[in-house]
Amino acid sequence: MNKIQKVLIASDFQKPWNPAYYIKKGLEANKITVSAFDPSVTKNPYNDFMEAVKLSEPQMLLYIKDYGLKPEWLQEIKKKGIILVQWYIDPVIPDWLIPFVKVSDIFFTMSEGLVDEFKKINPNVFWLTQAFEPSFFEIKEITGKDKKTFSTDVAFVGNIGSKPQYLNRRKSLKKIIHSGFKLKWWGPKMPRKLSTIPLILGKLGKAYGGKFVWGAEYAKVARLSKIFLAFDSMPHIRKSMSARMYTAVGCGAFYMCRHVDGIEEVLKPGKEIVTFRSDDEMIDMIRYYLGNNELRLKIAEAGQKRVLKDHTYEKRIGQMCSLIEQAGAVK
């Protein structure tokens, strides 16, 4: 039985796909009483935060980003004996984060390759990769309309906006189209400005599914596309895979992604997922696996089985609690 019994999550709860909801579900699956507080929507953040702490009487405060919190508020409740735990789920270290790392009793990063950097700030740093929460992605039925809408050779779910980390995605997706494969991509619309008009009006724009997908629709994209393609933003950072991998594979996708350093220690390329290291290799693999339907389905099935066994939020929160206890943060 976990020593941690009561947790207050301070995070952004404004959108139903925000990771705080998955984490909350994982905590509850571990028989932990959970209270939630969203500091970004309250009119009196400090007073309301302190009131939430008072009412919930948590052993532990769990936070992801700042979302309106202040490090000095955390220091104040730390004096009350509340354990401060941050689970940071981005593969970068922005300036605002440093004070939060310092004040944490335990700090978790989703990027194993950043552990040593974070340990320069706080010795109690651990790698904790993200996970999949099946209950948010249940499919009740797949209709004929669903098949028409979501079926494709290659699907991509994500952002291809104008930020530098997204520009290579556009290049790779255009190469797929130019190689003769049917592509559909889903996510935020491309920003409408002078530089993007040719893209929006071109083949890449016409391959847009028309909306951001989440929940059952995300699961249908994963299930009905032959290949679910992904590009992590920092593949050179060891084991910095995004939650997208666990979610897509958990939904039954045949998942093909740009190789992330160390990914083979989490899911096995060629057996549970497929990875590539260049656009040319990506095209070759798309061609190969579209022509090997039985193998593709076998890999998708093995990947889903592995995620549901080892990479749910219930499992991940159990690992989190064990690491916190092993570190001596809770008696």
C-alpha cells in the first residue's frame, strides 16, 4: 500500500485533454485521494491556493508547470510539512522553471537526457516518462462515416505551425505526399499569414483533416490509419518521448516515429513500434509496411499489449510513489 494517501494537484484543468486529468486518474487508480486546484483561473490565486491546501490537507502537492503558481507560495506550504513534487513534461529547461526545481522536494523530468542538468539544481531528480490513460480514449463504435473520415495510408496528429521545431515536420509530410502516399493530418490549423498561404492552398493544406482530435476521435485516427506517424521535437535528448507515443500505441496504432535516443529501452523498434532516422528511411519504411499488412498489424498489436501492461498512468503513478518513498521524502 502506498504511503502517500492524499494529494493536491495544482495544474491547468481548462481543457479535458490536459495531462493533469490523466495524472489525477492514475493517482485515483492507486487508491490515493485527490483534490484539484487550477491557479490559472482563480481571481485571487494566492488566497485560493492557500485555501485549497487548507481544505484538502494533502501530504503532497503535485504540480507540472507554474500555471500561475509562485515558488514562494510553495516554500510557504513546504514549511507545513507538505511534500512538493513536480513532474515536468517538456524536453527543455526555460528560465522560469529553475526556481520551481529548486523548491521541489522531488523533481521528475520526462527526459532522461536532462536528469544530469536538473541535478545541478536539485539532487532529488528522477526520470519519469509519460503514459497512457485508456479511459479517455474509448471507442464505442466505428461507423462508415468514421472509416471515410479517418482512414488513410499515413496519419499525423500534431502541430505544424511556424515555430522552429515544427518546420521540419512540414518538410517530412510534404515528402510523403510527393512520394504518392495518402496523408491526413490533424491538429491546430496552420497560422494564416503570407508565408503559409502557399502551404494552406497546396497539397499539405488539402491533406488537413479539419480539426484537432482528442479522445475517441484520436483513437479512431490511431485505429483506422495504416501508419500513425510522429516526430518528437527533441529526438537527440535521451528518452524524451512525448505522451503521443503511449497514447497512439495504446489506442492500437501502428506507430512510426523519428528515432529518439534510448527509445528502444521503452518500446522495441521492429517489434512494438517502428523508428526511422531520416526522411529517406521514413519513405522506404512507409512503402515497406504498407506492403506488409500482416506484419504491420502484428507490430501494432504487440505495441498496444505492451503499453496496456507497462505504460498506463496507473502504473506510472505507482512508479512515482515508489521513487518518492525510496528517496525518503515520505515516512
